[in-house]
Amino acid sequence: MNLSNIDVTALIIIITAVWFVVQSVSATKLPNKFLPLVSIVVGIVISVAYSYLSSKNIQLEQDLFFGLFAGFSASGLDDTLTKSVSGIIDSFVGILVSKATDSTSTDSSSTDTTSVK
């Protein structure tokens, strides 16, 4: 297997395509525990198809490696984005909510209690 001529652009395209396909599959009733396996299989299929369509030459060993890499990358990318972005959003919303509740409790305790005669 010759890895000296890795087409990085093709690999990024394959990873992106795998991620989009797996996101589409995740919208079905398939349990989430099978999504990494689906990602690997889809990665291999897309890698072999891309290799055939781009050069009419299938280098099976290299295509399997790229497909596995793309499948694992797409699965890891999804986990990272899901957990990191949702964590950041949750903490940001938590800060906003706590500031909003602090300002409303401060406003209600500073009401004027003077009486008019």
C-alpha cells in the first residue's frame, strides 16, 4: 500500500459524505449503537466508489484503509461536535438563565416601599 500519494481533498470529501449519510441514517429508527458500524461500512463503500469513478482503478487495500479511516473520522467528528457544541451551548444558556434570574430577583427586592400620605 502506497500512502505517499494521499489525496487529502478526496479524503475530506469522503469523510464529509460519510458524515452526511450517517446523519441521514441516524434520523431513522436504527439504534445509535449501530451508527459507528454504519459509518465504517458507508466509508468503505464511498471510498471504493470514489476511487472507481475518479480513476477507473480500484486499489482495494488502499480504498479499504481510506474507507475505514473516513468511517472512524466521521464517527469521531459527530461525537466531538455533538458533545462539544451542545456542552458549549448548554453552559452559555445556563449562564444567561442564571443572569436573568439574578436580575429579576434583584429587581423585585428593590421595589419602593414608601407610602403616600
